[in-house]
Amino acid sequence: MARLKALWLRMIDSLWFVPAVLTLAGAVAAILLVNANDTLLGQVGADGRWWAFGGTAEGAAGVLSAISGSIITVTGVVFSVTIVALQLASSQFTPRVLRQFTSDRANQIVLGVFIGTFTYTLLVQRTLRTADAGEEFVPNIAVTGAVLLALVSIAFLIFFINHAARSIQASVIIDSVALDTLASIRRVFPERMEEDDEEPLVLADAYTEGRDEPSRAIRVTKSGYIQEIDRATLKKVAELNHLFIRLDAEIGRFILPGDEVMCVWPAVEVDEQIEADLRGALLLGMERTPHQDLKLGVIELMDIAVKAMSPSVNDPTTALNAMDRLGELLLELAWRKRGDRVEMSGHGRPVLITRRPVLEDTLGIAFDQLRHYAADNPMVAIAMMRLLGRLSATAPFAARAAFARQLHEVKSTAENRIKDPVDRTRFDVAAVEALRVAAGDSRPQVEARGG
């Protein structure tokens, strides 16, 4: 089931699936309308239907030729614009946001409408018969449908021009990444913490330490990123063979042949078939996917912020926007119950425990690289200090220490790098304010500044 789900997600995120479906729909519509022409017109014919095409076969051929020729030209333009948008996004932001364009449903539908209309007109055009070839046949209803599809295509072209212009804006890309990652966080960690909840427990070691029987390490035989984990299969194998499985690998991790991904107790019950079944529950691919890999979105936003601060781009405003959305994601993650996931058999026996990422790991991904680049830009460094101070103040009590540690690391790195006296003074004032906010003191402060 997990493999089918992963295959389905890859298909609907690709740039070919929706256009292929709409192309098939256009072909089916052409065949149906041509065959139903006489039935729909009835005895009165096209002359009795004001809305139906009433021209000759030569006129219908001219209309269909004009539509098909113009539509395939526009399709080429749309495809070219999409490629240019991909190149701009890759060079200015990060190559990892290319999936935002290929999985964009609007881009897929626009391409599908154009290609579907072209296919429809070609199939209708081949059914025309002139008087020279015998009895004249004009599929009036189908030709009318081609005209309507041409008008629909014009509307989609206008929409696409606006959508393509907006889709390469930094704020739109950042918002799309943030929304996808928020959905992943809520999908992976559906339960919210309360203010007085303790930090989620790391249960994997507690369940496995002290076991008398030896364990068997399950190692993979090929490399790739873990895209999906079929927990249902793992649980079923564990129940049928009276096993206990500790899953050490997490979605998004790159594994090499021979890497250990899980431990199974007792080792004596694990044969080669069971080991193959357990190994097959991990779906590997050549890239990370966003559906359950919440760290991927954090990496993308971090990359956008770092790229924006590079000398070739020099766009600190985009870096600030990306940092703000990073703060939103990290705060949402902090308020989620993130403890190791334990699954029980039907008899109440633990059979599978999954290690889940701790908050500090995600914080490190978000800020460890960013603080080094931000230290050379006082404005960004000050914004990072203020952001981390607010996150420390608004996160649940159990998570505040992690944000506070990151805040002190940013402060230490920036203090060693900012040499300009004016910038250093401004940073010191912002650092004091951020530390005060992180400590829970929300009272406004008035700082005296020398002239």
C-alpha cells in the first residue's frame, strides 16, 4: 500500500500525468461527439440549432486547422515559459524548489487543456468528408465543441500569463514551501502539546535496553533516500512472527548499502525471507519527497535564505522572508508531540517502535548554516536574534531551552564577526532585547543611544 501511495503521489506531482489525462479526455470527447452528432441535432439539423456550427466541410476544415495550428503554437510558448521559470527559480533560489513548478496543479492543467484541445481538433478534423469524397459529412456538434475549447484555451492562456509571473516571485515560492511543510508537520505529528507537557520521550532505548535475547540488525543492499516507510507491513511481519522491531531509519535519510536501518528481537526468529520483507518495507528513491519529509521544507527555506545572502544575489529581504517562515514552521513543530512512535499488536504487545526526529536536529538544519552567513550581514543577524527570542518566548516550556541555545549560538557567532562599531552597537542592543524577550519579559524597553 505504501508503494502504491508513493507511486500515486509521484504521478500527480509530475508534469505529464494531468496533461495525459486531459489529452485522453479530449480524444474521448471527440469520438463521442462525432458519433452522437445526428442524435443531438435531431431532424432539424444544424440550421435549426442557432448555437451549432452550420458551415460546409471546407469551412469546418478551415476552422479546425486554424484552432489546431494556433493551439500547438501556444503550447510551445507555454512550455518555453515554464522552462524559463524553472531556470530562474533554480539559479536565484535553490534547485530544490523545482518540484514546486512541476507539481503546480495550475501548470499541469494549462498544459493539459492546450494539448487536449489540439488532440480533440485533430480527431474531429479527420472525420470530415467533402462532397468530392462522396456524401458530405460535417460533425457540427464536434466543430462547435472545438470553437468552445478554443475560447476556453484563450482564458487559460490569460490565466497562465498571470500565474507564471507570480509563480517566480520569492514570496510565492516561500509561501508554497512553507504551506507544504506545515501540512507535513501536521500529518506526521497530529497531536498538539499542552503548555505544561514535558518534552516528548525518546522511548526506543527504553524498550530495547535490557533484553536478554540477542537482536538481528537489518541492513539494506542498495542506496537511496528513504521516501516512504510501510509501517503496516512492518507491523504485520512483527505480529505474525512474534518479533519486536526498532526502526532506526527516518524518512529523508540517505542510506548506503550495508547501513543498518532496524533491529529485530529475537534474532533466532528472523530468517532470510523475513529479512527481505522487512527490507522491502522501505521505499528508496533518488531524491527526497515532501509528503512526510518535513525536514525537506526546512532545508529548502534555509537554502533560499542562504542563496539570497550570497554576493551573486544580494537580496537580504528575501532572506528575512524565508527566516520568518522558518520560524513559523519551527514553532508549529515545537507545539507538536514528537515522541517516538510505539505500535501495539492486537494483544497489547509492543511490536514496532519508530525513532522520530528531535527538535534540536531540525533547529540545527534551519540555523547552523544560516547563522554563519548572517553574521556577515548585521541586519539579518539582528533579525535572527529577534526571531529566536520570540520563538523562545512563545514555544512550549519544554522546547524553550532548544531555542535559547540556538539564540546564544547566533549571538556568539555574530559577536566574533561584526567588527564595525555602529553595527556592533546595534547588534548588542538587539541581543539584549532578544534575550529579555526569550526570558519572558515582554515589557517595552527604551535604550539610550549615543550620538
